[in-house]
Amino acid sequence: MLGPGAANNSSLGGSLVTTVAFGVPASVATAILMGAFFVQGLVPGPAMLTPAPKGHLAVTLAMVWTIVISNIITVAVCLLFMGPLARITQIRGTLLVPFIMILVYVGAFAEKNVFEDLGVVLAFGALGWVMSKLDWPRPPLLLGLVLGPLAENRLFLSTDNYGAGWLLRPGVLIISGVIAIGLVVPIVRQFPRRRAQHAATADAPARGWRLDGATAFSLCLVILFAASLSPSARARGRAAARAA
């Protein structure tokens, strides 16, 4: 128990480096944290590493010391209460899920005091259930929700200033190549795996082709990018960029 817990806690510090310094969350927890940054008016980047009054270095140092102190407290609590904490995992899900759902609904309603937010919670809960049944990863969806508005704003600014010429810049070509590799490699790797499975279970009914999570995420990026280039979307983007 202590080994996996220590490994899990040690990854948080490394995830915060890219989140705070570059605005790129490295995990689901840091993606949620970055969403909280935006709510509070904090923009991850060089400003988080610059002293006041121009930056928010004090906030960054506060997070660093919070992680250090919380890890020390966590180790002490685990050493003292390892047995009772391990027995928590034996609690039935039927007892935990109602309590967790109450906290989720209260938190969703308390954000803006609007009942429509509860419908959004239900819709995304249903979407998460469908993705779980299809064995699709949920973290990419969360990262897209957090980074989507920021990426959309920068996309319209680039299109407004450079037109379609920004697509031929070296940095954009490199990123496009990485996305293309992430899209093609999972598809290519499925063919030998499917042939091996078919040869091993020739007498069993063949399974249908299952869409890989990375492939689905890349396809969504392509569709959203194509939709963003429409004239109406470009006009909305200019208005959002001027407002920003």
C-alpha cells in the first residue's frame, strides 16, 4: 500500500511543473487544477514563475510547500492507520456511490446556483458511462474541456492574423506530424493484433473492430478543427478574441 501510494504522490510534483510553467496538464488532477486557475483568473505560464506585482510566484511556492507538507502528513497517517485505511476498500459501492453523487450534485449546483447545471452533470455522467462501456479513455475528454476554450481562442487569433499560412510554419508542422503519428500508429498496430487473435480463436466468432481511444480523440480534433474554419465560427472567434 505504501509503495503505490508513494509512487502516486511523487508524480504530482512532476505534473505540476508542466501545468504551472507551460499550461500543459500532465494528468487528470492537474487538468482540474488548471480549470480552477482559470476560474480564479490565474493563467499558467511565465507569470506563475515571476515575483509580484507582475506575477504570481507566491501562489506557486504555496503549492510547492503544500505538496511537501501534505506528503509528510500522508506518510504519518498511513503508518498509523494503514489497517483501517485498507479496510475502506472493502466497503460496498452501493454505500459509497449515493454519498459521492450527493457531493457531485451539490458542487455542481453551488458553482452558479443554476439547476441547468445538474442536467449538464447528468449528460456528462451518461457520456462517461457510455465511454466506460466502450472502453474509451475519459481523461482526453476532460483535457479537451479544460484546454478547448484556450486552444480555440489561439486558433482564431492565428487565423485572423496569418490566414491559412500559419499551417505551414515549422512548429505547426511538427505538431501536426505528432498528431498524425498518434492517429496512424494505433490503427496500424491493430492489424497484426487482429490477425493473431483471429488465428488463435479461429473457431470463435470474430469480434468487431474496436475504435482505439487515441484514434477517437484524434478524429474528434480533426472534426472540431474543420468546423472551426467555417465563416460563422470564424466570426464568433474574432468577437471572442477582441473581448479577450
